[in-house]
Amino acid sequence: MVNLSFIQQEMIQYGMSIYFSLGLVGNICNCIMFIQPVYRRTPSSIYFLSLSIFLIIYLFWTIVLLFYTLDHIDPHTQSSFYCKIQLYGTHVLNQCIRYIVVFACADRFFVTQTNLRIRSLNSRQVAMKLVFIICPISLVIAIHVPILMNISGNVCGRFGLYKLIYAIYQIIIISILPLILMSIFGILTIRSLNQRHVNQVRAKQRDRDFMHLTIAEVIVHVFTSIPYSIYLIYNAITYSIVIENSPRDDIEEFIFFVTQFITYLTSVVSFYVFISTSKPFRNEFINLLDKNITKSSYPYLTECFRNTILQWVPMGIFWLVLPLWIYMLIRERIKSQPIPISGLFITKMILAVQFLLIQIFRIINYTILSTEQNGQAICFTSVLYIITALTILWLMNYDRLKSIYASGLLFVFWLLVSLAIVPDIIDYSIKVQQQIGSKKLWIKSVSIWIHFILALGSFIANCFAEKYVPIETISDKMPIVPELYVNFLSRIFCTWVTPLIVRGYKAPLTENDCWQLPLSEQTVTVAHQVQNCMKGMNMQTTSMSYENISTATQIKDENRNLLNDLPMVDIKKHEKKTVFWRALFGAFIDKIISGGLIKFVHDLFQLTGPLVLKLFLNFFTDPTKPKWLGIFYAILISTMVFCQVIFLRAYFHCQFLVGLRFRSAITGLVYRKSLKLSNSSRHASTTGEIINLMSIDASHFADITTQLHMLWSAPFQILVILILLYQQMQLAIIPGVALLLIMIPINLFIQRLQKQLTSKQMTVKDERIKMMNEILNGIRVLKLYGWEPAFIRLISRIRQNELGYIRQQAVIGAISSILWTFTPILVSITTFATYVLLSDSNILTAEKAFVSLALFNLLRGPLVSFPNMINSVAQAGVSSERIGKFLTNDEVDKYAVDKIPIELSNGNAINIENGSFRWSTLVDDHLVLKNINLQIHHGSLVALVGMVGSGKSSILSALLGEMIKVDGHVRISGNIAYVPQTAWILNATLKENILFGKDFDKKLYDQVIEACALKQDLMMLPAGDETEIGEKGINLSGGQRQRVSLARALYSNADIYLLDDPLSAVDAHVGAHIFRHVIGSKGLLNGKTRILVTHGVSHLHKCDDIIVISQGEIIDHGLYGDLIKRSNILREFIHSSNLSNKDQHETNDERRPSISTPPIEIVTNPLEIIENKEPEPIQEEKKKLIQKETVQTGSVTFRVFWIYIRACKLPMIILITIFFCLTTFTTLCTNIWLSKWTDK
């Protein structure tokens, strides 16, 4: 089932963020509009202004709390007082908002009436009285909420009978009654309009405009309130119905959230509905931004505009981004170290305080010393600046505590404030030069200059970053990446990379030249995030497929024979449906959305480019326009191109970072999963498949990130471009749109074909890598028997199949690219031709041609990117299925073995009761171990003996939890060290193989080396214990590998040691040495619990207990002397052991020197020589078995190019070059023709 709580959390995190941002901007714009002179004379402006203010308060009152609950405990569930107050405020605000809209509808009804008494109610005084009256009335009506609302079971809500009463109140007072009143007044208003004379309506066009706005607001309220009202009715009817073991509660809670989510639209969409539905409102908003600025001889802005809109823009952006900025800092998962207070920090604080003081001075100046018309607007702006400055003071300190070395938010804010003051400086400078005004003008001019200097000083201070303080949790081996602590400008322009580029120019870069990744980008962090997201989406693996069976048998212990009747799990029939890509995207959705927002801003700059170009071209055709306007358009075009580059770089940087996280997370998860696979899962997943998952499939996800947002960006760009083309070419774009629609089914067919071919190619690739891995593992056998030609043919045949699929993908990709490359050209040709042929009056002017061509060139981008995006999505889709299927494979059951503290173990280190185990979950798999009952005391030495295949090693695997526990209990008290029958050796030095990540303890290390008889072996190695051991210990003999494995277990200092026949690969005297110094009662493991699987009999009499195993069952146990008398199986085992001559001398393989060992001379007393001679320095090359690969540096020689040319064939290279030249030539001819055409 879909995890509804996860979806709800994501909707809060991102949906509500969008709601809050759009709602805040829209309602602020509404406030600005309705205080304009053209609107504020109408009584309805009072209602709409009040409505916008209440909606802003509602957004802060409700949505900010939702953001807080994402990472903190919901205060509703902890504080009864907070529960009551918050819900009480919400109800009051809801009632005020609904009934203000009702009053607005009534006002429109009053203005359409002929009765003078009724029309007199249409006045500003009445409107203000109604707004002030509704507030206390709402406070009184909702007083029952804090009285009867309470917390029960960590839920803040209504309970019992009050739940039904509250539902009735909510439906009637807040939902139905306001909607009915809105509808009644709306219908009456429309009816009155139809009865009145049309000319009378036209005489008051502003009233008609307000009527349209009111109707639009009513429609919004109706459609957003209906779902919530329906849910309340349903909840009131079914509140007493209880269904046990049903997901009803979760579903109802999610539906309740969705209905509230829809209700929040009321506080968001008003401004945008007004803009889209009312042309007069839209024109007034445009006029507000352009007060005849284009008519003046210099760029003059009205004083009202300069003191309101221009100053509010920086603050609006600041307050819009501030919640997201704080949320990002709160969500930071890595522990931060506060930055010490520095001179730069104090300077920023002083400048901010002085900026605050100058705002106070401006308020005093314009309230006491000035009586200008715009004084109120200036004072209001200064008050907003004071609130913003106080917030900035707090934010700077909070950034310091969160290790933000340079705040991008404050950088942008102070930059915009500085630019916003420039028009004021220009205007007052002109007035002072013209000596207009009095001494008050000088005071204003000085205050403006101080205002500007402080803002500019703050901007300059924010161009620098605080001094970097190294984080303690990061290793000192490599410096941390400078991106974390450089200034904002350096982050924008990536100048922090310059030292690395210079270093790479002077000398080849090595790993030591690179920076260390921050903790947030390291594999362990990103893999953990994806894993948590998988758990949150219920994409968890079952530890074993027998988990339900084990539970059933625990419940019915008295009838264990039912086990055989229980249905077994067939993996092939119950294959999991995986959604790995959802978990992967969900883990980094914040970064993905950040990239999407950056991409959206880039697209806006890109799409507005042709519009500015149109204005620029129109400037040359209108001689009445001032020259500065043309300069402004030219600067604007350059600035927009510059911003495009900045945002495009930021977008790719963000997406490449997401790609790095994708690849690191997939690699880490697959590697971690491969270590936890159950036995059946290991057999189902080949080595080649796992290697492909970590390399090829991970790369597919990393490659898709740069094109990910084209899934929405491309349709968005195409739609906007077509709208702009329609404004230019009208109905002539219809043939072009038809061509685009034809390409959609072709596009879908290509995508499906690409996905099929990718899936087949990856299957063949898995087979090839698996085969290559097996060949490399068995290369000695192949060389010995001369089987190379046969295996070369086998690998070549598989590779040819793979190349066939790759070739088919390349052909399909080429066809797709050709289609999408020609599509913009065909669209432009058909559009221009249709435009000219439609009418003789349609003249293709330079303005239409160049703007249309610019739009067609923009259209080329999303259309050409579609083939690559389709291919990437198809490959990523296949990879998602493969990775998801692998990650949901069964793991070793971590609950198969119960871990018990030593103090609670009753003296037993190991306890198995009625244990039955098997290796696989397949139906036909038999029990390997049956009815195992075993108790081993702490500190005892127990031997497991039996014939080959009797189940001795399987018992050790059962204790490790690697077998499937079908029945019984396994309890272990203490840590385990395991020595397998076949030693597992790392490709590292011998010393690192023994330490295995633990800290070096020389005393313990020397004891382990001596006890495991490795001292003489170290003398034979070129660099002693610093000698690199090859893959799988290739330069060690079998006995040496076994003793290294034993030494590793011994150094781990565990409580329990599982020893799977560690003496089988050594001769008698070495085995006796190891038993005496390691395993025996006087060895290093004395006092530890030891379980020894052995085929030898020479040490059995020294064991505390001997367990005899036959055919997966424990036949007998006891001391050696007792068992030899009564156990026939033990006597047969001893006889068989003597026949097989296990106690022979160490094999020649044990005695031979390693492949990297030079011939040595036999010395009589090597230890004495070592003690008397000074140790010679070990040469570095002697330590290494595998030499470091080097890369050729310098310029690329022609020989390298010639290799590629030969691979591509010379005729194909010549053909490609010719086509490339023709493409460049035709592009040049097009530009020349356009130049000639515009001259005419």
C-alpha cells in the first residue's frame, strides 16, 4: 500500500512552501493595488484590502506551524494551551475571511440598486464599520473552540458528542452559510445588472470591474470549500463507526489533509485570478509599474513608486526566501560548529544597526518636519525596513551559529536595496542642482545618501566571507572543499576552483591535490538518506521469506508438524514491485526542487529575451522615444543574457551534485546489500550483475540529472513559445503546432523501443561480465589446458550480441535526433509561409521576423533535447527496476539469532533449542540441520566432529545467522570472531589484513604473530608485514592464508570464536604450535568460548566437550574418553581420519615462497641475525605487489587521433567533416541573407 503519511509530509514540505510563497506575494500585490487612488475611492477596496491582510495573517498562522512540525514534535500534541489558542485563531480568521467576502458581495448588490436607502450602504464608512464589527463577532462566536477543544491520545481535536456538534457548527457557520449568502448576493447582483440600463453601468466601469473581482473571489471560495464541507458531513455521520484492523483511519486522515490542502488555495490564488480574469485590474497593475516612464527625457520614476514598490521589492524577496532559508538551516543534518565572532561580523552588525537608526530618523523627519503627500508611504516603508533590519540582525547571528560563512540571502538583499535607492539619489541630485525646494530638500538628500552609503557598505561587507574554522569531524589528511566557506561571489562564478585549475595546468593532478568532500556529500550520508526514504515508503526487504512461518510456529509450538503443511514462498511467483526511483528522488527532493526553481528562473530569463528584443526593435521604429530607453533595452538584454548564464551554471552545478549523490548512494546501497544477502539471494545475483549495478546502472541515474527537469521544462517552454508565436503570427502557427503534435506519438514509440533495447543490452552485459569474472578467477586452469581460443570465441559472441543492441540504439537515437532537429526548421518554414499566404496585409517585417526567429531558435532547444532525455529516461527506468529488484532481495535474518548480555546468559555462551535450519526458501529444499539442541558454557573448548558433509560447518553458519531458521531458538552471549575454512584475504598489506581496521596495539600484535607462527613467514616476505598481499592472497600459500585469517580473528579480541577447521592447511608441528599457543587451555584464547570444527583427532582429548554430528543431527556429546567407549560413529571417524593421513607434514605449497618473494638463503639462526643487525630501510617498490597505474600527460599526439580515425573508418570521418562544414556554411549564408533583407 502507498505510504500516505510520506505523501502527506512531501505535500507539506513542498506544496505548502509553494502555497506560502505564492500566497504571500499575491496578497502583498493585492494590498498594493487596493491602496492605489484609482481603487481606494471605492468601498469594495476596503473589503479586498482587509481580505488580503487577513489572508497574509492566515498564511503565517497556519502554514508556518506545518513547516515546524516536519522536524519537531507537533506542539498541538504537547500543550493543551497551544492547541486551544492555535485552533481558536484559525477559526476566527476563517470566519473573518468568509464574511468579508460576503460583505463584498453585498456591497456589489447595494451599488446596483435604484433604492437610494439601499445604495447609501455602498460607502467607505459602512465598509470600515462592517470590517471592524466582524472581528469581535468572530472572536465571540468561536469561543467554544478553546473551551471544548482538548488533547487526547496525542491528538488535538474534538471528541465525543462535541465532535458532532462542532461538525454541524463548522458546516453551517463557516461553510454553508457564507457560501449561500455569497451566492444569493451574487445572483441578485447579476439580476439587477440585467435590469439596469447599459449606459448607466458603463458610466461606472470601476464598479463593474469590482463586480468581476467579487464574482471571481466567490467562485474560488465555493470550489475550495466544497471538499472540506463534504468531509465534515461524512465525518460527522461515521464518527461512531469503528472497524478494527482497517486502514480507514489513515485514509480518512489523508483525505482530511487533502481537503484542507485544497482549502488553502483560497489564501493563495486571489491575486492571480484577478490578473487573469480582469483586464482593467491587469492594466492598472501594469500602469503601476510604468508611470509614463518611457515618455520622459531621462529615466524618471514617480516618488510614490520609488518609495513603495521599488523599496518593497528587496524586502519582499527577503521575506519570501527567509522561511525557506531558515528551513534549510534547521534541516541541516550535519553538526555545525559556530563561527567565532570576528571583525567582519561586528562590522556587518554595526552597519545593520546604523541602517535601522537612519530609518528611525526618516520616520521622525517625515512625520514631524514634513507634510508631503507621500510622507505616509515613506514612513510605512521605513517601518518595514526597521522590522527587516531587526530580522537581519537575528539572522546574521543564526547564520554564524550554523556555520554559514557568507549568506547569499543577505548579499542579494543589500544589493537590491542599494540599487533601489539609486533612482532617489538621481532625482534628489537633479532637484538640488536646480535649487528646487528649501532646506528640507537638503535634509532629505543627506538622509537618502546616508541610506545609500549604509546599504552599499553592508553589500560590500557581505561580499566577503568569514574566516574558515576547520570542523573537528573532518579528517585533516585532505583540506575541505572551499565551496563551503568562500564568499557568495566566488560561489556564483566558481572562482574557488581557480587554484585547482592553475595547479592542474602546471602539473598533472593527483588524488592528493583534490579536496575532501563535506560530510553531507559522502557516501555514508547519502546512502543512509536513501535507505531511510526506502523504509518510509515501505520499500523494505524481508529478512527472510520464512519470517511468517517462524511466527506461526512460535504461536503454535505444541504442533511443530504443521511446519511442513505451511505454504513455502516461491520467489519467482512473488516478485516484488519496486519503486526505487521514488525513494532515490525522495531522499534528495529538496536539492532536486532547488534545481527546478533555478531552471524555472533561467527559463523565464530565456523566454523574456524575445520580448525585450521586440521592444528594442520597436525603439528604432519610433523616433519619439528617448535615447536612454534604447540604451536601457540594450543593457537589459545584456543583463538578461548574463543572468541566464549565471542561473544555467547554478542549475548544472546543482544537478551534477544530485547526480554525484545518486551514484554514491546507489554504489553504497548495492555494496552494503551484497554483504547482507541471504544464501538464496546470493545464488540469484551474479557477480557481473552486482558490478553492473554499481557502475553502469548508477551512471544512468547520474547522467539523467542534467536532463531531469526537461520533463516539465520542455513542455513549459514549448507552450510559452507557441503562445508568444501566436501573438506574433496569429493563426499561422497552426501548421507548426500540427507538426509538433505529430511528433508526440513518434516520441512515445521511440521511448518504448529504447527502453526495450536497453533492458536487453543490460542483460547481455551482465552475462558478459559474469563470464569475464569466471575466466579471470580460473585463468590458471585455462592456461594449463589451453582453452583460451574457446573462451575467446564465447566472449566474442556475447560481445557481438551486446554491440548489436548498442548499434540498434544508436540508429534509433540518430533517427530521433534528425526528426527533432528538423522539426523547428519545418515549423518556422510552415509558419512564415502560412502567415504570408493568409492575407495580403500580412507583411513579414524585421520585427516580426527576428522575434519569430528568436522564438524558433528557443523552440529548437527543448525539441532537440527530447531524444537525449527519452534515451536517458528509458535507461534510468530499466536501471531503477534492476536496482530496486536487487535491493529488495531477501537478507540474512538479523532476528534468527538472539543477542543476550553476558550477565543474563546463565553461564551459557551459546544455546540452541530444537533448532531446524535450511539453506534456501525453495519448496523442494530439505532441512540441513534437524532438532539441534546445544549448550556451550563460557570459556569452554568444544569440538564438532563428524564425517564429511555431516553438517559441522552448517552449525557455525546457523550460529552466524546465515542459514534460514525454520524452527527453534538460537541465543548467543558475546561478540563472535569467525575463521572460515577458506580464508578471505583483502588486497592490502599483511598487517592491514590482521588489524582489519582496528587500532594498532604493538604488544597484542606481536603476541598474535608469534602465536600464529607467522614470524618466520614475515622474514621471507620482501617488506615484512608491510608487503602487499594480492587479490585473494595470491602471493601466499594456503597455510599462510589460513594463519593470517586466524591472526585476524585473534586480534579482534572477541568473546566467542568459531573455528572452521583452521588446522587443515598446516602440517603437524605447525598445527600443534597453533593449538598450544592459540586454541588450547594455555593459549591466547584461554578463557574464551571456542568451537572447533576439525577432521583431526590428535587434539580431541584436550577439548572440554566433543559433539558428534551425523546427517544434520547431534548424535552424541561428551568427553573424549567416554565417547571412544560408547560411540561407534566417533570410532569410525577416527579410523577414517587415520586412513586419510591428515597428520602429514605441511604441503609443498605451504613451504614454497610467494610469487613476489626473491630466492633466500637458509640461515642457522635468523632471529639472532635480526637482533644483531640494523634493519635495512624497506624500499617502497618491495611493498607493492600491484604497481600504480600511470596516465600519460602532456599534449595529445596525432597517433591517438589516428586510432580513433581508423576505428571510425576514414571515409566516414571525411563525410562527417563535409557535413559539418556545410552546416556552418549554410548558417553563415542565413545570417548574410538576413542582414541584406533587413537593409532593404
